[in-house]
Amino acid sequence: MDREQFIKTISDAKLFDLTQGCSIFTPPWPGEKSLEIHFFKRVTGAYGGGQGANGQLLNWSNTVGTHLVGETAFHSGGRAIADIPLSDLCGPGVVVDISDAVSDYSLYTPEMITERATVKEGDILIINTGYHRYSWDQPDVHNPEAQGGVESKEFGFLVRHPGPSPDFFPWALDMKLKIIGVDCGCAEHPMNTSIRYMHANEFAKAEAKLKAEYGKSWDEMFPQDEYYKLTHQTMTKAHLLLAESIVGEINQLNNQRAWIMIYPIPFMEVETAWSRACALLPPDGIAEEEFFELMASAEMLDLTVPFSVQTPQWANYVPLTVTYTKRVGGQYFGLGRNGSICNASIHLATHMDGEKHFWPAGRTIGQVPLENWVGPGVIADISHLVSDSSVYTPEMIESVVEVRDGDILILKTGWYKYGWISPDSDEFRYMIKHPGPSPDFSQWCVDKKLKWLAIDAVSQDHPMNTIQRIWHPKTFEEANRKLIEDFGKDWDEMYPLDKYYQDTHLNLFPKKIVHAENLGKDIAQAESGRYYLGCYLQKGMEIASMWGRFIAWKEGD
């Protein structure tokens, strides 16, 4: 299949978002940190230049919202999230609806799954227990028998949901499943977690139900030594991953096979990571197996820089810090896990600058539909045309690739080479001397109706059209001399402050053309050309900008 046909096929596939809204109102795993959002600056808070930005500081645990539970959550010697290959995070799978067979505290078995849908070796399995109805972003569940006439959504989603029977995970290992995803708070039964002790009254109800149905106590059904080894060691060493809080459009995929994707932020130090979960059904007229074969053969380029406490942040922003609040060995035997709280401003590592970052009336990241973040586009390698502090133009871009109306545009300047995780790392050059767009670039983007932009540098704007001009006067003088040599104009003549300060932020965000920054990694291998491009961001409902996974697809051999 040629490139054009490949891109059209994926573009025509039916996309489903399976992600829970991630909000300050999203309940965390019981006892862990809720998402906290703090504005540390606003657009009027800048000095020395033009408008400033809306800057947010997040404090969170990664079990808030849809997330991937990594191997190091239970086994400290497992792979880091950043080291899990993309091929382990997506693939053929099935969404199985067992909601008619389960209730509070009950167990689900392999037979419940296989009698409703076909599960194949190596699949990603998403289990619809029906308990996503208790997700905070879903309507209330009315029940005249409940206090206040509505059921407790947090208890339903996190404490009372069903979980796997003792033979479920051994079956999953025999099937070589890649990922097990669930539409509730945990892929484990809540009574095989610390909730057993946090909510002893709920455990008493669960054990009474177990004895009535199976004639065994909890510890007889789930022997602690044996079950601990299975879930904390055997599963993680087999690279069986868990995805939790799968919500969104899950009901539209009941008992259907699909190409399923769980894309986490590529953390290096953290055991669990925020993720965007989604699925594709084949386009009309294309058989399921043919579509799966096409997707399996496609080459995926991960354009996302690993996310780490070592990642440099935009100047004067707060870097990432990680504090472990619990460890596998520090809790009741059989119930411990590694857990952490993260703190960071958003503008570090690979991230999407959202509309609200500079345009207060704009949409938050979570308010933008997933289909706006994916689609056909181009990577334009202009690295041979730019140098320190230089200016690139639409003509340069169009000299290396055809840009079509409605495209996503990723610019490869070569500055990824100077990022922190590179043998050629040069942080000052990366932050302060990267190239930037000419004055006509933003209008060209509008005329082209571009979907979004991205760049392999720290900012889509020229650094001398940001506050860096004030902070680095020597570099500004160097850039100004170069501009005069190349264009015959000085900086203020070519870029009047009131029109071009933070040009691509202030002139494009109100047009709903936003951009991603700090792309890297596999962009080194990306040639100019057309690709199917995807940006998979955590669905932050009050968040102005967000980290995510940035991927380019092209046809396989």
C-alpha cells in the first residue's frame, strides 16, 4: 500500500475516545493525591515585553484519570514507562461487555469474557463491567434505596466494582495478553488492595457475598503468598500491563474487536502514567483482518522526549519533581505498591500548548475532541536551511514538502540534537538560539487552515520574540545582526512588538491553531513527507496545556 492510500485508510477509520475526563473533581485512588491546579502567572503578569502567558503548576498522583499501571508499580526492577515500546501499547483487541453478569464486589471469570466475544492470543482486552457509569463525568445513577436518591459514584467506581477471579490473571498470561483495561478504578479486585483495610465495612460485605456464592473466605479464595507473587512478580515480569479508568465511548464498542491504543506520557522515574486511551474500527468496505494487518505492519515514529526530573523546563518555570509516598514493601503484606506524587509546570518535555495558555477564552485541552488531535499531515525537514537564531519562511517549508489545506505540520529544524537527552546536548543553544518563523508565517498557517503545528525546539516562536530577548541581550544583538544580513531589516522593523511578540501564540491560538513543542526522539529518522500524525494528550478538563504522546505513522514494508 502506498503512503497516500495508507494515510487515507487510517483517516477514514472510526475513532473512539475511551478516556475519562481528568479534572480537579476526578476522584483519585483512595488515599492518594487529587489533581491540584495552580495558576502561577497570567497573561497580564509579564514584564519587559508584550503579553505574558497563563502558566499552570500541577500537583498530582498518576492514578487520577485514565492511566497505565507500569511494571515498576509492583516490581521495582520492571521497565520504566518510557522504555515500553509503542508496539506493546497498541494492537488488535476486544472490548467485552460483562455488565449483565456482575454486581457490587463480584468476581468475573475468563468464561464470562470468552462466552461474549472472541479473545485472541496477544490481544489487548478492555473489560466493560458497567461500572464506568459511576465515573465522575457521567450522569448520576438514581436509586430510591440510596441515600439522597443517588448512588455514591466514588464508592461505585473505586470501592464496590467487581474484580478478577483467582484464575483470571493466569488465563491472561496463558493468552499472552498485552494489556488488560477496565472501566473502573482498578484492574484488581478492590478487596485485594489496601481498600480492604481502608473500608473494613465494605470488605465485610464483599466477604459475605463471596462466602454465599463460593463457600470460601477471602483469604481461602485468594491465598496471600501465592496471589502476591502472581500479581506483583509473575505478571510484571511477563510484561502484562494494566490500564484503569477506561470510560468515554466504551459502550459504543461492546463485544467488538478493534485496534486499541493506550498511550501514556513516557515517564522515566514514575511507576504509573496518565494516558489517552482510544480505539479504531476499520473504515467501511475494509475487512477487520485486513485493517489489523495494515496497522500491525505500519511503522510508528515516537516523536516524544522521555519525561523525567532531568528534563529542563522553559526558563523560570517549575521543573518536574517526583516524591514517592509509598513503596511495595511498606504496606500490609500483599497489598503494597509503589506510588508517587508529581509536581511540575507544564512547559517542559514534549507538550501541546493549548488555546487557554495565551487565549483566556479558548478551550482547555480536555474540551478539544480527540479527532482534532489526529489526522493527515507532514513533517518538513528544514534542518539544512536553518542555523543559530535564523528565521525560516513558508517558502522554505514548501520547498521540502507539499503542505495541504487542513494538514498538521511538524517542523524539523534539527534542534532536537541539542535537547537534554542527546550526546550533542547544548541546553543554552536549544533554549535560546533555535530558529523561528518569519512575520508572514502565522498568516500562511491561517490561509492553509492548519490543524495544529509542532516543532523540535523549545518554542514555536523565535526566542527573540519572547521574553528571552530581554533576558539575553547579547544573544539578541547576535540575532539582530544576522537578521539584517539575511533580510536587510533590524528586529523591530521586521517584527514590530505590538504585532509579533509571541507571534504564533497570540496570533494563532484565537484561530484555534495551537502547537506542540520539544518534539524529539524518532524525529531524527523522519524524512520530509506525508504521515498520519497523532497527538494523544491526557484529557485535562481545566488544564491549559498538556503532555502527551506524539506519533507519526507511515506504511510498512
